[in-house]
Amino acid sequence: MKSKTTNVVIAGLGGQGVIKASDILADAAFSTGIDVKKSEIHGMSQRGGSVASDVRFGERVFSPMVTEGEADFLLVFAPDQIEVNRPTLGAKGLLIEPAQIDESKLSSKKNINVALLGVLSRHLSFSAETWTEALKRNLPTAAIEAGLKAFALGRGEAN
């Protein structure tokens, strides 16, 4: 892993699995032995309001918050949250959004969060095994199979 801190902002609406996705990402990063910091903003999430979580990882991370304009990756689970969160994305940052996934191939729309983590995984150096183990540790047992399939779809490995 490079010594530069990687900044990821995950955003969506309450109930879309923003916090779960950030837990999986932070777990994957932490399991590789690097420093990880995470923060969450819930807002009115219980009523379908905006939710955002910042995950920062690297050799040494001092703050959990991603400064505006510094996100390397912006994962957005709800299209109407793209423009709301775009200011966090750096000039060379990458936007990852639902339009990048064929949702008809998901067993449930609830898996869009894990599918978009699959898209993100193509741009990070964590091994497939690291991701698989993080998914297994963070998803309910009954959701693991569907989660692994959604992740593979996002990663581009699905049939």
C-alpha cells in the first residue's frame, strides 16, 4: 500500500447501507495492517435522510474526516445525493454511482452498497481474500452469499 492516505466518502440515504459499506471498507483496510479512521454523519437517516461516512486509511492517519475537495473516491448510493456530496471529491477523484451497476442482476436492490464496494475494489490494492473476509465478518450470515455475488458483480467478475 502506498504511504499516501486514501480518502473515501460513502454517501446515500438512510437504510441504503452506507454505514455497513464503510464498516466493510474500514475492516478490509484495517486487516491489511494499515492505519484506518472512520467517521459518520447520520442526519435524519432514520427517515430516509442523508447519511455520509468518511473512511481514511494509509501508513498514518490523523483525522477521520475527509476535507472538502480531498476525496479520492466518492461512492454514492442514491443518485440525488451525487451533487450534494460532489464538493468532497478531489480534482482527480473518482465518482462511483449506482448507474455503474446493472441493478437487474442483483438479487435485491439492498445489495447496491456491496456492489459499489466491488467497483471501488478495482481501484484499491487489497486482495480478493481481504475483501471476502471483510464481507463475511460484516454481513449477517443469511446475507453473505448474496453479498459476495453483488460484490463480484461490481468487481466485474459476475457472469
